[in-house]
Amino acid sequence: MKKIYFCKKNKFATKTLYQFLKRTFKHVKVKRKDCVGKCKMCKHCPFVLIDGEAVKAATTDELYDRISYEMTKQWWAFRKK
């Protein structure tokens, strides 16, 4: 996991999740951008871009679970090498 990008214009209270991830996972680059170019998704659900790939969920809690899953998956793939 190299980069997680949040869109500042996302209307689903992802700022709190962003701040939590920034404090908790210091080894991961967590950023907020004005726009990440996923406007249709941005209006309908909370989401992030993880290494350029969109990860979305119905709630911010579910989004956190999906981010954690992606981080764990990538960590295990790295360990197997």
C-alpha cells in the first residue's frame, strides 16, 4: 500500500476517517485532494482511491473495513515475496 487519496468534496463524512487513518497508519501516505476525478461516485457513496483504484462502501465504517482488508491483503502479498 503506497497511497490512499480522499476527495475533499465527498459528502459522506470521510474527513474523520481520513484523520484517523493519517494518525494510525503512519507508514501509508494518506492525502486529501480537492478532486480525484470520480464525481459520479463522489455524490453517491463514501470512497477512496488506493494506489489509483477506487474502493467504495455504503458507510464510512464499511469503508474503513474495506481499507483495512486491502492493507492486510497487500501486506500478505509483500510477505510472500
